[in-house]
Amino acid sequence: MLSAADAVLAEALKLAEWRLPVFPCAATKRPTCPHGFLDATRDPAAVRALWRDHPAPLIGVPTGKTTGIFVLDVDTAKHDTAADWLERYASYLPETRSHRTQSGGLHLLFKHHPGLRNTQAKLVLGVDTRAEGGYVLWWPAAIEHGHHRAPLADLPEWLVTALTPPPPETRPAMPPPRTPAAAKAKIEGIVGTVAAACEGQRNSLVFWGACRLAELVKQTVITQGDAIALAVEAARQAGLSAAEANRTVASAFRGQQ
């Protein structure tokens, strides 16, 4: 019978045979090798050397273009917001490979999408992503239950949109409205556009609308307090939670300072 250390090494070598680069991670989920996921390798001799020199009970796998893997980390065990998000959007997610995590959460694995990087609570508290520059623990090597070994699906476009930061503003700032009526119409137009946002566009349009209102604050057309309140309320009308709305609006206003 294999020892625990030999069993982990055997699983790491198996993943390397599947062309997945691997590296050792401690029970704390932190890499034990000096350069973290940059030390990941598919070479069997190098894998053995990593576990010999930096023994650890868990196996890390890089995400991003190196492996072609994007991971949606849904921590339903620790965050009710994550569980609510998954229940709300489960029907919009394609069937794909999934891994149950040690804490009882869920890793949903998709094909890597160029341009995406790691995020933390960008979608909602408790839902993180691992893409270029990140890694995940390969839980099927440590936990026997709760895994669905389907082929990797493409990341849905609505998620790509939600996770893609808006392009930097390149156009010159618009001149301030000349009359109170024009200012009122401009504000109502921004707020109305945000409130009517469809799924897949909500986060990006909320961010856009908050940026436009922040510009009006700089032009002394509206106070910052009123602008933030309008942006948050429009985001809530579009379907975002209070936490999502406040976080996205605050991020937009910080970027305009």
C-alpha cells in the first residue's frame, strides 16, 4: 500500500501524463516550491524532484494559457452570496468539468479565454476566478467525491463581458450641459440606460454609468452623494445586489479621482 506522500506523487505524475503542469502545495494551499506556479512542470523527473525537495500533500495546477484552463471558484460553503449567485445563474452555465473543493465549494472549469486574469469577488462575494497568472488546487487528487469529469466548455459570453474591464476612456470629456434642463436630461439618460441593462451587460453598464455620473460631479452638475445614490439605485433596478451595486459604483468613482 502506498504511503500518503507516495500517493500524492503518483497523482501528480498522472496529471503530468495528461499534459497538465503540476507543483506541490501545502495544506494551507500555498506553494511549497520557491517560485510557486512558475515551477510547475510536466516532466516526470522534474515532478519527482519537486516533491522530493518540497514535499506537500496537495497538487497545484496553473490556470491561463499554459494549461488552457479558466476556473470559476464558487465558495458556496462560506458565502451565502455565492450560493445565491450559483442558484440564480446555474441555468445560464453550460455543462463543464467541475470539482468539489475541500471546504464544500465548487470549481467550475472552462476553456481559457484570452485577456482574462484573476478576480476576487468581482461577480459577487465568494465567487472568484482563476485565469492568466493564477492556479488552483486539483481537488480530485485529494478528494474522491463530488467531481464531474465532463469536457471543458467555452466560457459563456455573458461571463466574459462581466469579467472584462471596460476599455480606458480615450475620448475627451464631454462639455457640461449648458442648462438645468439639459443636465436633467443627461442624468436621466445615463440612469435609464443602466437601469435597463440586460444580463451579461449589467456590470459593465453600471461601471460605465457611474463613470459618466462621476464626470458630471467634476463639472459640478451634480453632487457626489446624489450621483452615487442614483448609480446604485439604477444598478439595483438592473438586477444587481446591493453589495454588487455599491462595489461597482465605488470602483468607478475611484477610477475618476
